[in-house]
Amino acid sequence: MQFIERLSRWVMSGPRAWLSIIFVVFFIFLFVYQSTVSPKKGPKDFVLPSLDAHENHPSSNVTSPLEALYPNLNADEDNNYDSLITTDPLQNVDKVVAPLPPIEYVIKPGDTLARIFARLGLSRGALYAVLEADQEYLILEPLIPNDKFTFKLDENGDLVELTRVIDISKSVSYVRHDSGAYTYQEHIKPITYTEKAVHSKIVGNFYLSAKKAGLSDTNILIIHDVLKGRVNFRKDLRANDAFDFVIKSGSIDGVKVGEDQLEALEITVKGQVYRAFLHSDGRFYDIDGNSLTPALLRWPTRKHYRISSPFNANRLHPITGHPAPHNGVDLATPTGTEVLATGDGVVTRVATHKYAGKYIVVDYTGPYGSRFLHLSKILVKKGQKVKRGQVIALSGNTGRTTGAHLHYELHIRGRPVNPMTAEIPTTQSIPKKEREEFDNNVKQWIVMMLLKQVENTSPSDIQTEAVSTQQPE
């Protein structure tokens, strides 16, 4: 009894009474909380049933909670519970990268390839790689206003393919490979060719009369070159002298392609009839098959220099293994060696290229043309007429080279050939094996011109046509 009295005096008096009350209330709330709220379990408290449970106990009828929610869970042995526990619902969805649309670029005055690449955010390395691939073709430059370029980029914005439209029938592309190098590709559409005979007469002078009849400046120049040894076009021709010709034109879907090709010519001068006919070798012959076109030189130099690198249309790049043809021959000429035009023709391009250096392009009479690269000095201008054997430049070491040399190319109908072995016009008459083809063409052209003369009622009336469809030459 004394203990109870003492405890009661200690608990119920002063601050001790408040502490006792607080202590009792705390334990009451703690008891109520534990009895009404379930304790949370940690991750270790959750145990997923084994997928093999039913295999180990085939007679068991127990259905797990997961099986109740997903009745097909065990239909596929590759399923597992991990596939049900995820924080990213798209983690198993394949990601598709959409390619960037091609960029169509129209050349503007003052444009350069370097400026275009910079404007499109393309790397300088890609520019140099494309120019390196273009060295053997020289297609990308010079840039002509209104020409169209197409740039295809990958998802990173890097250049995959560069295409230039040459005309409606032809476009060229440089396509990137895994190595980062680019390879030349050509895209050609079939052309429909039409042959047309025209009859006219001299009014004023020959040049104006020929232009009025529809001949181009190039074809008028060809006529001068073919007949210059026989006809003096300034002194011999008289008013009303007749002339006839056959030209071949190309078109795609009704749209003209390229320049007309002169195939046959007949002109009357002081009562004398002169004729010229084009053969498949690109040269003009008279009706008896005798050549009217000067022959070409085999070498572009007075001396036959050592060939340091031969023509090789099938050469592969030593590093990438992709096609990297050598479209000409390299002659080991010292800097300053005189370079000769190998035929009569017109200079069509004088330019400088990062890799080809200073270079000249000359088109000869017929389907022939030449390129001269890595020059130290150019002695002609664009549009200038040149003669076979004329000095047109000095060899050098410009562009990307391993030493002084002359890179010389010969093209036939726009295709590079080996200038040291190609069949070039060196004979004075048509070979016997080709005479039948020539004679058949001559007969057809003469008939066309005769019919035109008979039907003619005015210098530009009725046209006799023969149409054929074939692949472009």
C-alpha cells in the first residue's frame, strides 16, 4: 500500500502528471495504428512462381495470380515473366529512321561547287572525294546557270549521291561507298532519231542561206572543212545555186535532244555537183568512198615520250577496290613540252580543276575529241579553231600529280578510248569490209534528197522523213 501511495503521489503531481499522460496516449495510438494498418512488404517479400511449377506438378490444379490475369502465359515456351515487368512500353519496338528527301538545286550565276556544298552544310571532305572521282570525267564543272543538281543525304546529313542532269537523255551520278569514295554512274534514256532532207538555194551568202535552211553553226563549219579544198565559199557560189543536205535529229517524248548531225551534203557550184557522206567512223567521204576529212595524229607531241601510266577502263581503286578508270594515257613529258592538237577542230573548254589542273578540251570534225590535262600554260581560247599539229599548250605539273607529265585522252562519240590503239582515221578510203554499209546509206540519202528536190516548191517546204528508234550513240 505504501508503494501505491508513493507512485500515485509521483505520477499525479506536477510535471510528472503531464509526462505520464503523454506517454500513455502515445502507446494507445501506436496500438490502434498497428491493429488497423497492414505493414508494407519490400521487394524481397514478393516471390514469383516458377514457370516450371506445372511441369513439376502436373496434377496440381493451383492457378497462380499471374496465370489468372494472363491465361496464355505458358502458351509459348519463350515467354517469361521479365517481359511483363518493364518501365518502357516501346523498348521492344524497332526504330525506323526516315531518309531525308533529295535536295534539288538549280545552278545560279556565280555558283561554285565549294559554295554549294557549304550552303547545304556538306563537308569539304565529301567535296574533295567527289572531285577526285570526277577527275577522269570532268562532268561536274563548269557550272552552267539553270542546270539541275540533285543531292541525296543520309540520316546524318552526309552526302550519299550527287546527280547532274546533262540533258533530257542523260544524267550522271557520283555514288558513295562504305569506304567514303564515290563512283561514277551514267543514266541513259533511249532516243528516237529522225532523218530529214532539206533543199534550198543560195540567197546572199552561203552562211546566211544555210542558217535559214536550218543548219547549225557547227554543221556549217563541217561543210566548210569538208569542201574547202574544192569550193571557195566566198568567190565561187552564186545566187540560186542549189544545195541539199540530210540531217539526223534526236528526241525523247517529242523533246529535242542534242544537236542535229549532218549526214549527207550535195551542193552545185558553177554547174558542178559536189557531194559528201558521213560514215560510221565519223569521217566524210565522196560517193566513191574517198576520204574528205583530214586524218588524226596518233601522238599529241612531236616526240614519242614514255607512257608512264597506260589507258585502263577497268582499273580499280587500290584502296577502295571500286571502279576508278584511267581514261587516258600519261606521257612522261618534261614541264614546258609543246602539246599538239591531234586534229582539226574547235576548243570547247579551257578550265582549271582541283585534281586535273589546267586543261583543254578540243572537239574535232566528226565524233572525235581530245582532252589535255595538267598543263603549265594554255595557248588557245574557248571557241578558237585549231588545226592538226598546231601547238595549243605546254605540258606541266598542275593539279594533283606525282610528277610532271601530260595526261592525254581521245574520245569517240563521247566515250574515252585508248588513243594508242584505237581505230582512228589514218586511211584515205573506206575499208572493203565496210563498203557495203556505206553504199547502202549513200543510196538512201541520195533518194531522200532527190525526192525533196522533186517535191520542193519553196526553199523551206516539204520535208522527207525516215524515223527509227535506237539507243543513243
